[in-house]
Amino acid sequence: MTAKRFTLILLSAASCSFATAQVGDQYHDFCIGVNGGVNLSQISFTPKISQKYHIAPVMGVSMRYTSERYYGILCAFQAEINFSKVGWTEDIYSQNNEKLEDTYQRDLTYISVPILANLGFGKKDHGFKGYFVAGPQVSYLIDDKEKRSETWTTTYGGYPDRMNGVVAQYGKKAENKFEYGITAGLGCEFSSKIGHFMLEGRYYMGLSNLFGNAKTDPFAQSGQRTITAKVTYMIDLSRKRK
């Protein structure tokens, strides 16, 4: 799916939340809470760098405004402010295709703000519902750390011995602290008198690059790809019906 087509889908979904034509029950419900979970991330490099999933935490605050039930769909606007740790962990082989003892991990910590359309199917106040979220996400890098093993296998020329010869990432600080992309996910929610409990899976595709991508730069692409699993708890601050 192209980014253009995905954007059109997001705009169509968001229009449900802010539609001027009113169909069915009208709500003015606002809730706030906390979320936490785990990120499984990689950086999509060109030329390619062999990686494992980088596993790290994500946590933050969540806010949601529900406006109406539109043809059976609960339409809401959701925003989050998260501390999110991502990065990459290399799977290192030599030029002779031998597994090396070398290890390398890059930890990138962001303040991330996803702005989401939330479309729910099921019970609004008490019981279970499923939901779909999608929208843009912007992030700002606040910390950049690399971890490498004491064992660091090199060639006779003094460069790290790597199967594809890509070594420019080592010691190279992030050049673009501002990041943006699109995210989407599915979840289930249980609502009760004491609040809303959510379990969700989400995928994020970065549309920007961590490093410069000019012709003279070593990487043509260095965008983030992240799978997130998280739980959220929210309480109602206001509930109104029309």
C-alpha cells in the first residue's frame, strides 16, 4: 500500500469523527489515562543492514474524545504523548558468512505524539468493543546511545568485518532529530464503572530518515519500522448525551 493511498484511508476515517451530518446517538465524552507497553523496532536501511528486533519500552498519557455513533461506528479522536525507545540490534556475520561474536545495539529515545482517528465497534459504556486506530505521528529525538561488544572483529584494513561491508552507521550520530510517519492498529476495550481497559497492537512506518540521504551520504534510506503492543487505562472526565 502506498503512502498516498494510506493517507486517503486515514482522511476518510477521520471524517467520520468530525462529520457535520449527525446520525444516531450524539456524545461529548472525554477520557484520559496512561499507557505502557513494548516496542519491537528496526531501521529500514538502504543499503541493507541485517538486524534482529530491537525490544524496548514505551509509556505515556492518552486522551480520547468520543463524538458520536455513526451508522453503528463509535467515532472518536485520540491523542497520546509518549516516551518511546526504539532503535536497531544488528545480526552480525563476517564477509565469509560466519556468525561473529560482535554485538551492536543502538538505542533511540523519542517523545512521540500520535494523532489518531479511533473507530469502535461494540458497547460504548459497559462491556467489550473492538476498535481501529490510524493517523499521523510526529516524534522528537531526545537521546541517542550505541552499545557495542568488546569483541570487534576487523579486516586487515582496520574496518569492521561485515558480510555486506556496510559500516558507516558505527559512531554516526542521528542527523535528523525530528521524525514523522503514519501508524495504525487494532485493539479491544472493556468498559466498566471504574474505567476503560484496552489492549492494542499497532504498526508504525516512518516516512523520514534518521540519517541524511543525499547522494553523498552513505544511506539512501534509514526509516523507522515499529510494532507496538500496549495496554491502556482511562477514566471518564466528562460524559454528555444529546
